[in-house]
Amino acid sequence: MCRLLLLHKKGYMCMFSFCKIISVHTLPVRLSTMKCVILLVLLAYVRSAPMSKQQAMTYLEKYGYMPSHDESKFRESMMKFQEFMGLPMTGKMNAASETVMKMRRCGMPDMDPAQHQRRRKRYALQGSRWRTKAVTYKVTNYSSKLRRDVIDKELKESFDIWAQHLNTMFTPETSGKVNIDVGFFSGYHNDGGEFDGAGQVLAHAFYPIFGGNVHFDEDEEWTSGEERGTNFKQVAIHEIGHSLGLKHSNDRNAIMYPTYRRYIPNPSLGMDDITGIRRLYTKASSYPKI
């Protein structure tokens, strides 16, 4: 029996039998077409629905702004979020804050307890880095949304963008043990994290000390070279930054800024990204001024 999740006007999830609805009203349309229409309407409703305070607290806790789900810490935590994202620091849930919270983004946290003091640097270093100058990677699970050759090409280009500022070579492999495994997964995929379906969390990665693997949400609409959907290369460059040891930056011009705001035809590193990765891997004096 076909079933569809419908959202009650008060925000509760209800299950209805789609097939029964069709049979009762005898609509002269194809079942698959009607399902698509209703799903699109529901998706638009969910995205436009106002975010509750509890949902905002869950977001703040997930991304490191709130140490625990404690309502007494809401104002303080909201101000940390607003400061990091470059928003007016009101400490209140408002339209601007809600808009940013609903943006597509990386699943990695923006802050940890050590960062709860005001930061002096925009970039942040996780602390671990690759100790070899020859890092290998391979794709273990390809996406059904992009051709394999496109994924391989754009991954290599993404690693090469970072390699320009490192004394490190990144080499793709097709088999055997490698330093970094890259893959596309849905929902819970046995790594301690869980993807949420299309929208919101796009990908996550692990710092070098935790293996450096990079995971993309297979349920996203991954695209290449177009504004539609989510540009794979932009997200890949960002996640590789985590795999190399960088945390999120609060510089809106940095590739390590946590949210995906718009399509960029030729994504590249910002000065903040370059400064951070050089600081992590080498002495800054060994590089020419830029």
C-alpha cells in the first residue's frame, strides 16, 4: 500500500494512505504525478514553517553553541551563534537567525567548549594533521546523482586546490588501503553520525586524527557546473578542509564558512583558508607573501 507523510497544521506528523485518498476522490491523474505534487507542497510547507524555540535549541546544541539542552543558556548561546554568523547579536530568535539556521550546511560543529571564549582568529585549527607528504584517497561509494568520471574529476580538482598551498601530494586510488575514504551515504551509516535527507546537512568529514574520511549525503541533489541543486565541488573543497584538520571559519569569504549560500562557478580558497592551512602544516615564513 502506498503511504505518504502529511504535516498537520499544528506541526504534528500524520500518516495517511495515499492510495485510499485517490480511490475515494477518483482523481483522473496518475498516482506518481499526484505523489510528486503533494510532496512538493509539503516540502515547501515544512521549509516555510517557523522554527520553534526547541528546534532552535537543538540546532545550537548540535553545532556547539549550547553545551547542553538548557533553556537558561538560550540567550547566551544564541548570541554566540549570531556573532559567529555575522548577525546582529540580539540573543533572540528572529527572522535573520532563523534564515541562517535553515540554510544548507556542513554537519560539523562550528564551535567546541574551548572556543566559547571570543575568538581572535577567524580560522580555527583542530590540531591534528597528516604527517605524510603523500596522502591517498579513494571513493568507496559513488552517488547515483553524478557520473563517476565527474565525481573523480571534481574530487581531484578539490584536493589540488588545497595542494597548491601545501607541501603535500594527494593521489587517487581505486583499490587497497588509503588515507582518506570518500563516499555517499543515506541516513545512519555506521560512523556515529546520521544524514537527514535532502536539505540542511549536506556532508561531514573526520579530522586526520579520526581517520580523515569524507561523507556526502546521497539524498541531496548533487550537481556539477550549474546553479540547480547543490554544487558537489564547492562542498567537496569544504569537507576536504576538515579532512586536513581545519574547523569552520566565521569569515563569510572562506570556503570553511559552515553554510552553503549560493552556487559559485569556480570555487576557491579564501585568504582565511590559506592562512589557516599554512599555519597548521608549515611555518608561515617558508611561504612567499601573498
